[in-house]
Amino acid sequence: MRYALAHQVTPLHEEQRLLRTAPSAGDAALLAEVVELRARNEQLGRALASRAEIDQARGMVMALAPCSSDRAWDLLVDVSQHCNIKLRDVAAALVATTEDQTLPQPIRRELRQALRHLQATGRR
């Protein structure tokens, strides 16, 4: 049974049902590991997707400023912290402007301030 369970792709809800009704401790441990690995895999997938979006936003800031990649990162982090909005959400909002979406007011305000500060200090 372990071999079949380890190599079959089963929906998460089915794995959880099997976990509750597993006949042996070994099967339960294996199923628990599969559930944990699936959750970690989904989390890593989301992180990769948001990282690509963050990198796109970083490039947009580099083109607007112009500044180094590290400075663009710092600027996005500052905007995120001042708005109390997750970095991935700030990046998503900035990237969405390329599809004619309006940048939310708090992000727009903080980004404008950060870009002005960058220009005034001449930091690149």
C-alpha cells in the first residue's frame, strides 16, 4: 500500500481522509509527509510567482528612477513598510499599472515620495 500511495497523485482532501482512516502508523506517517510536502510545494510555487512579479516591479522602479537593482529593492521595501502592505502586493499593484490599472492611492503617494527622495539625495 505504501508504494501505491507514494506514487499516486491524490487530491489533498483525499490524502487528509486517508490520513484519518489509515490502518497503520507507517501509512499515517507517510500520508502526513505527503500532505506536508504538498503544502510546502504550493507555498514555494506562490513564492516563485510573487518573486517574478517583485522582480518586474523592481525593473520598473529602475527605469523610473533610474537606480541600481539594490536601491530599487530598498525603495519597494520602504513603500511596502510605509503603506503596511505586503511587498508582493505592492509589486503586483505596480505591475498591474502596465495593464491600465490604477495604482492604489497609498502606494502611489509613498512611491512618489520615495522617488523624490531618491532624486534629491542622488543615490543610485
